[in-house]
Amino acid sequence: MLHRRIILKHVPALMVGLLLAACGAQSVRTEAETLINKGKFEQALQTYEAGLQRYPDSVELRSGLISAQETLVGRLLKSAAELRVTGRDGEAEQMAQRALAIHPGDERAKAMLLELARDRRQAAALASARDLLAKGFSERALLVIENALKDSPRSEPLLALQRQLELEARQAELGGARLSEGRPVSLDFRDANLRMVLEVLTRNSGINFVLDKDVRQDVRTTVFLRQSRLDDALELLTATSQLAYKVIDPTTVLIYPKTPEKVREYQDLMIRAFYLSSADVRQTALLLKNMLKIRDPFIDEKINLIVIRETPQTIRLAERLIALHDLAEPEVMMEVEVLEIKRASLTELGIKYPDGFTLTPIAPAGGFTLGNVHKLNGDTIGVNVPPVTLNLHRDVGDVNILANPKIRARNREKAKIMIGDKLPVVTTTGNAGNSNFISESVQYVDVGLKLDVEPNISLDDEVAIKVGLEVSSLVREIKTGAGSLVYQIGTRTASTVLRLKDGETQLLAGLISNEERMSSLRVPGVGDLPVLGRLFSSQRDDHQRTEIVLSVTPRIVRNLRRPDVNQAEFWSGTENEVRSRPLTLGKPAAPAAGAAPAPVA
């Protein structure tokens, strides 16, 4: 009992303390929010932190501190991102460091610092690679770029330099090793041994020749050349002696017999993959087989890939052929307008007289008997006479049905438009052995506007269009004796071929259906009189006229560009050997001042 009195005694003091603490925390938060509104976020954070030291249990101050930290960190990181975009990485790093100091566990600030560090490594790698490239060490520069891309696989500057270096390396590989440019040579040999000719060339040009063991000792040649390049002279010597050569390095040449076995042994081959964007991969493979005699190219129709393994010269020619063949197909947008104009006129005028009457005996109460028949007279026979009808009726109607579809189609491919309804046609089938078994099947018939177009786009921006138009409508419903419902469908069709320029409009009209029906009900004799007969007849005139107008306007979306002559025409070698240039004697480079041509006799 005493313990309870002590607790009740201290409750008012405790409540007063809590109330004063709540008022103090609220004043701290109000002061901090005032600083935030003025943009003084860091001072607001200091105010919150000081308030939490005085009131550590205040949930209101703790939530306000967290909210202020999030806002300030977000602003600092936004500023850091803007500075990074402008290339001011140092200032951006300072902003990110401030954000991390305010909120040490913020993952966004940590990620920003990691990205800035990666940017510094990228810049250092890019500078190192460019320095190596300037010194002529392209392979080492490419290795530096590849190592840097492992850290930053999406760095656009690194990727651009990598593409440049790989393109230069590939061009060097396709070109192969070339002989060093020296003085032009002059050859004057008649029925001389080939080895002697090569020995003289070695002494005068400094080129080393290595002969395959199967090159015959008795090969003789006759050659007269003046002021020719060394590689052209060597090409002519080997071609006229059924030999081939391979440049090992700028000062070494291997000569071997031009036989299939030796060619397969010494000729270097490359693998080249082509990813086609528009052309059919099978047609492209057939093109390469027929034009360049490429053996069994690999194709993958899923990804439109073709892979070949051939000599560098054949690959260069294949690239040019595929560039001519792999073009986006032409497309055209056809604006079609179909207008159906239907006019109907129905006139029914005159007096419709009854065309008969009915006599009906009136039965007595007990029914007819043979004794009652002779008692039939005018009072016991009823007469049923139809009424006389005066017809004054006229219906006039105009119906315009307009369809304005736009359809995009590829070259030489059909496009179809169907605007209308599908009418169900029920077919009933019974079993001869079982009269209770009846099955029904439903088929649908298209009724409305059907348009088929097939464009053929020429290089001079003209479009030849095969047009097929069919307009059908429901004429009437017919009920068969079995109770099934069938339809009578009216159809009009037209097909033609148009050749239009881009943007030219062509109208097709004249699909006219004109129906005139006239019927009359006349009283025999007087109904046939010229004028008076109109009083004893009723005439019905039904006139229906329907016309269809079709408008077609092609607009070319994409077309092929006629290739230039230098793209469409290029050398391909001989029947037995693929070459990217003809066998000619090129003009030698100008010799250095004071240097005389190397005479060979």
C-alpha cells in the first residue's frame, strides 16, 4: 500500500517532464525546418544532432534528421553527377565525399566514388594506349585497351579506340605481307634458267627467295621488262612458269609449284562471319558459290549468319558482293480510298383492285347434311371480298460507303485488306441409318470489301501494282424447305495492273450495277386502256443504281539506290584464280634522288 502511494506521488512530476521534453523537441525541429527552407542544410543537420543530444529519445527529431540527410545527400550527388558530365571529376569527387561524410552508409555515394575511380583508370589507360600508338606499338596499345575494358566494358572512348585498332589490324591482315619498295627493275632474259633470274634479282633488290623442294631444276623463262615494280615482275615470272609465290616478310619470298596440293599447303586462309540484315542467307550462299567458287559456306538461318573460310582476296570480294546483295527491301505505303455510291428509288402508284372473291356456305347449327344442300341460297352462302387499296408510295435513298485504309507492303509481296462481315452458313448432315442423328457445321463467308495489292517498285521510283478488288453484299435471305437459312450474295470484281509514280493518284471507276424493275396489277380489259387504264391498275417501279470508285496512291517509304559503277563493277581474277586486281605492270614509285634503276641482264 505504501509503495503504491509513492508511485502515485511521482506521476504528476513525470508527466510534466515528458511534456517539457516534447515541447523542446518540437522547437528544435521547427528551427531545423526553418534552416532547411533557407537552403542551409548542413546547419539544419547540426541543429538536429544537437537536439538529439539533449533529447535522445525523440522520435520526431530522429526522423527529421534522417529526412534532412536524405535530402542533402541527394542534392550533393545530383551536383556530383552534373560535374562528372562536364568533365570536372575532381569537384564531383569532393561532392560525393561530402555526401558520404553526411551519411556514411549511403550506397549511392559509394557507387559514385567507385565510378569516378573507374573513370580515372579509363582516362589513364586511354592516354597510355594513345601514347603507345603514337610510338608505333599498336599491338601493345590494343592489349592495354582490352585490359581496361575488363574493368569498364561499356566505355565509349575505349571501345572506339579498340574498333579503330582492330580495323587497322584487320586491314593489315587482309593486305598480307608486302615486299619492301625498292628501285624499279629491268629484266632482259631469253630462255634463261629461273634460278639464275632469281639469283640476279636477289643481288640487285636485296630480296631473299626460298624455293620449295618440288620446284623443277630445269624451269626456264623468257622475260623482257623495263622499269617495273619488283612485285609485278615476280608475279609475271611465276604466272608464266606455273608457279606461285608467298611473301613471308618484306624481304623474303617463298616460291612453290602451282598445284592443288601445294596451294592448299601454303595458301593462308581466313575465317569471316557475315551477319545479314535483309538478304536471305541461302540466296547469299548460292551467290558466293556461283561467283567466287566458295566451297560449302556455313549458314545459320536463325540468326541469318553465313561463315566462309577463304583467302584474304576472296574475302574482300565476298564483302563487296554481300554489300551489294544485303540491302533492305523496298517498301511502299498505299493509300486506298473505296467509295460505293448507292441510289435507290421505289415508286408505287395506282388502285389495287381485288383479283378474286371467296364463296363460303354458312353451316347451320347442327352442321351440313345431304338434306341441307338443296336449301343453299343467297342467305346461306357468305362472300369474302378483299379490300380495294389505293397505293401512293415513293421511297428515295442514297447510301455512300467509304473505306480509306492505308497499307504498307514490301516489294513483290501481296497485301490484303478485308472490310466487312462474316456470314455464317450452316450445313446439316444426317445419318441414313440413324434418323435421330443430325450434325451441323458452320462455315463463314466473307461479305464486304476485299482488296488485294501486290506492288513492284522500280529503281526510278515508279510502282507497278497488281490490284484485285471484290465488293460483295447480302442480297437476301432464303429459307430452305428443311428450315435452314441460306444467303444470296451479290459480287462485283475487278483486277488490273497499274504503273504509277511516287505520289501519283489513279482512279478506277465504272463498276456500275443498274437494276430497273417494273410491275403492275391491272383489271383485265379496262386496265389496258391508254389513259383510263391508270384508274384500274397499280404500278410499281423499283430502280437501284450502285457505282464503286477506287482511288490508289502509292508513296514509296524505302527504295533501293542504284549503285555507282565502282561499286557494281570490280575485278575478280581469272577462271582458275580469284584476284581483286588484274595482272598488270603498275607504275613504279619514283626512285630517290640520284638513284638509278637496277639493271638486270
